[in-house]
Amino acid sequence: MAGKEAKPLKRTPLHGLHLSLGAKMVEFAGYEMPVQYPDGVLKEHLHTRQKAGLFDVSHMGQAFLTTTRATLGSDEAHADVASAIESLVPGEIRKLKKGGMRYSVLLSEKGGVLDDLMITRPALDGEQGMLFIVVNAAMKDADFALMQSKLGERTKLEIADDRSLLALQGPSAAGVIDAILPGAGAQTFMTMRKYNWNGAVLFASRCGYTGEDGFEISVPDDHVEAFAKKLLAHPDVAPIGLGARDSLRLEAGLCLYGHDLNKEISPVEGAIDFVIGKRRREEGGFPGASRILKELAEGPAKLRVGIKPEGRAPAREGVEIQSADGKRIGEITSGGFGPTVGGPIAMGYVEKAYAATGTSLQLMVRGKALPASVVELPFVPHTYYRG
Amino acid sequence: MTVKYTKEHEWVRVEGGVAVIGITEHAAGALGDIVFVELPEAGKAFKQNGEMAVVESVKAASDVYAPVTGEVVEANGSIVDDPASVNADPEGAAWFVKMKLANPSELDAMMDKAAYDAFVETL
């Protein structure tokens, strides 16, 4: 583009490894990231569902948020840092168990989603009063600035830009991880534990973005290549690019920020109202509470739904959704081909009256109205390990 | 038998007065796993460079342009039923359409195999 100065792309510590594995690199959120390896998106996707896929997600933002008003290591200290973050998110963070984690959203004053994120309470007694936070790559600077400006001196935000993040996802993941980090295989979904590995401190969280059982592992930058190679040495583990990451999360019905969620959309509209904790529904006290509580009581004007096109043509982001009688009722926000489903799948927003499962829709693809219907999410069942 | 190529990565093989048209190995490789193909029906006429067909991979949709002006006489339904065959044999069995050439001289300006291979090297 003329007149626009190209900003040099950032690289993760695994850049050299990606190249040596034959990755095709693309720009994503200001980083040079692998979109696929020589196997290609389709095989990488299926491999993850059948065995285990390794993803470099080091571009995501990691940080520690610590209370400055209480001595670390007490339940009071946890309650204080939890109350601080609860002023920005609608989740129940105070009641989070030690070592437990929550999916949550940062909210604007108007109740729109500024980003989605993971918030973890440490397992160790001595670390109570601290939270481990993981946010999206494209939003990390804005998210951390928001936390700093809104929470001020009450908390200290330490950005962990010396740590990388790997995800190992799929049915073989637990066995592979447990052999390297003994005990990790016993962790249940949405818990985090610390491990020592070759002199480095790793945080293994049983979570992910594929719908499969698996882990996200925070690793110091200077150990991440060795750790990634250790995982890749297992015959069940293959490197997976952002292309398959996207088709996997779409089949799992999970939102991609900037596409399925944005600063105008509320968590109720986004069909992620489970992020609003029971106590928070009673007490409010989060940004945009008046809109969000009203939408919970009365229903939102529009709703994110799963959409199954009837034919074989994929309907992608931006495609107009019409009612069966041709009225414009919304737009596709994520869509493509689901390799495990074996056909096109999509998610989008429709007016509330058209959000019931089974509702017939038309998708305007290249000027033609293609028949589709509202379906339950996810497209592929989640296989999380709940013990 | 002459095979000509375009910068949009289509190939044209002329057999009698009919042009067999498809996409190149390079194009199929760059698109990745093809999961959907939409072809025009027989009888449909196109101007050179008109949007003629659509191929979609897991990631994205791409247009295929008519490399020559003419009328479609046959579309290859087998690639609609088995889109992955375009990855397997793009310059053979997985041809897209056959067209009756309206203006055979359009072929003169197109690249031959050597010129196309050299062009791909520059990408």
C-alpha cells in the first residue's frame, strides 16, 4: 500500500523451528506466524482430532496481576486481586478455586466485549493474591493498558514478555504431556499447575481452542524450543498452523475475537452468557452491567448461532443471512469448511426471532440464496477431561 | 498439441476447435486442500478474463477466470463431486471446462510452458 510504512513483523522464539519444519509464514496480529506446514490445513486439522497437534501461540499476551494492598499468600489477598479484576470482567473470580481458571471477557462501559481472556488463580498457597492472565495477541497492548489505567495502584501488572505459549491439543495430548510433566495427565479441565522442567518453571493449563482435550503450556522463551522439540519427538505429535487452528475452533463453536466478538457485541448477544457469574448477575458492578442484565432478563436483539449450509458451498465471514422469505436478518462472522464435519459450517448473528435451532435461513453467496439452517453449537462435540 | 498459460494460473489446451481449461499445479498447490468447486453450465458464454468458476480451499475462496472468450460446451462434473481431485491431477483429469473458442488469436499472447515456468519462478 502506497504511503503506508511497513512495520517490521515480530517473531516468536520458535520462528527458526517453524522454518525448519517447512512452515508457510503469514502476518497475524503483527507477528510472522505459521499458517500451515507441508501437510496442509486439512491433514493438520484431522491429525489434531485423531492424535495431537502442537501450536505456537506465543504471540498471545501473558501477564501476572498482583494486589498491592494485601500480603501475598492469604485468601484475603486473592479476594482483593479478584475484586480488582471483577471491576473489568463479569466473571466470578473471587470464588475461583486454587489452581482453577475461567474464560472471561473485558467489557466496555457500554457492555461490549473488548477482548476475551483466561484468568487463572495460582494453585500454590504462597502465590495467592496473584492472577495469571492470557489475552489475544491483537488486543494485548490495549488490554494491558486498560488494566493499568483502570486498576491503577491497586494492583501491579507484570507483562510476561519473556514467556512463550504452546498448545498441545488432541486425544494423545494428555499422555504425551504426562510423560514429560508427571502428574499433568491427572489435571482436570480448566486447572493450572506449575512444573519444573530442565530448570525452567512451566505452567500447564488443561484448556485449549480446538474442543479437544489438551493443554496450553507457558514456557520461558529460553526453554521453549527445547520443550517444543521434546513434544514433537513423540510420534503422535505434529506441528499445526493457524489455518487448522481456525477450522478446529470453528467446529468447536468457539469465538474468534475481532470476528465473532467485538466491542459492540455483548456477551449475551455472543451466546457466551455463561461468563456472567451468578453472584455478578445479582450484584452487577461490572462495566455495561445495566445493558447486560437487561439483555439477560429480556433477551438480546440478536444472537450468535451455529449455521449449517445445506449444500457444499462454504459461506464465509461477511455473507448476508436472510430469513426463508428473503428478509435480511444478519451476517456470517466465521465460516468455512469443517474437515471433521466434512462440509461447510458457519457462525453468525441473527435477529432473536430467527435464532431457534432448526430455523430455515438463506445465505447470500455470490449473489445466490443458498439454503441453510440454525444448528446447535458445537459442530463437533467437546472432549474436555473433567476427571 | 499446444498448451498455453495465463498469469492467473489457468492453462488452456486446444484440441480441434475446443479449448480444455483448468488451473495449474502451482495454483492448486498454493490454494491448498480444495474442498469446493463451482463450474458454469454448458451454453454459458464468457469474455476473456471474465469470472468463470470458483474454487475454495479450507481457508479461502478464489475466482477462476476465463482465459479465452467463448462458450462452455462441457463442464467437468467429476471435480464438483470430488474437489480434492483438483489437488491430485490439476493439469490432467481435473480439467474445469471445455470451451468453443470465439477468438483463437487470444492464445497468441499467452505464455507457453517454458515462459510460465519462468514466470512462476519470479513469484
